[in-house]
Amino acid sequence: MLNTILALMTVFMTTATPAQNVEVDASASKIIWNATKVTGAHSGTIDIKEGELEYKGNQLIGGEFTIDMTTINTTDLEGEWKDKLDGHLKSDDFFGVDKYATAKFKITKVKSTGSDKYTVTGDVTIKGITESVTFPASVKDGKAKAKITLDRTKFNVRYGSNSFFDNLGDKAIHDEFTLDVSLVTK
């Protein structure tokens, strides 16, 4: 009986699917940010520097990404106003990219919710501050998509926040912003 159990354990251990890391194609992947304020909204892009998704078989089980914060780019403005907003977003009022040139995201938990659908939990690090976030994602054929909502004030990005400053009126910027993430693997 013991020999049978040991034989079955050996078969299971040798046929178990090992985890596989698949590199993200940073140039083909895209992150679109969207932020709102009392009087309107702005959107733009930010680049992935590097990353990978981790699979066991065809199931997502993990991943890790580095975001190049110096690439913050406003896409809904042009000329002088675009340059001003891009500069302000890179300044210490917002993301302080001279000191914090990258942000990170590391998946800590993945739960399958159906065919190619997942609930993903992970740690986001912006400006040296790490917070956990959970969001739905889809992963299929080497592509992953997710919409992530973050509260910027949790990362010490408080400029124009009604949560910290009184009497901002129509100058207030909402605390939450979204990231529409589209990843393509190599």
C-alpha cells in the first residue's frame, strides 16, 4: 500500500505543470490614465518599462510590472497647456518623477471567475508607498485587459484634493483615477 501511495505521489509530482513566466511586450502594451475634476477630465498614457505574467498551464497565477513614471503623457491637450499639465504631473505636487522614476505592481492573489476571467489582487507602489488593490481582468491568447481604480491620496498625491484642502470649489480634482491596462506578451 505504501509503495502505491509513493508511486502515485511520484507520478503527480513529475506531471504537475510548472509555473511559467511570460515576458510582457512593453512596446505593444498600453496604459491609459483617466482623471476627473469638478470642471472636466483629462486623459493620457504612461509606458510599461518591463513586466511578466506568470501562468500555470493556461491559468494566470501571478505577475509583476514596472511602470516608467517619466513617460506620463497627456493626450487630450496640445501645445502649451499639454506641456504645463505634463510638467505638473511629473512635479512633486503629483508623482515626483525625479525622485520616483518608476512605479510597481505585483500580483499577490489571482482567483479564476470563469473562462479567461479573473479577480486579481496586487500591491501597487507609487512614490514609495505600497497599497493593495483588487480588480477584474481578462486574459486570453497572450493578451490581458483590466481597468484599475486607484485613490491617489493613498500614495501622497494630494494636490487639489477636497479630502485635504478646503474651499477648492471648481478647482478640486477627484481623488480616484483609473488605468485602462492592455498587456501583450511576447
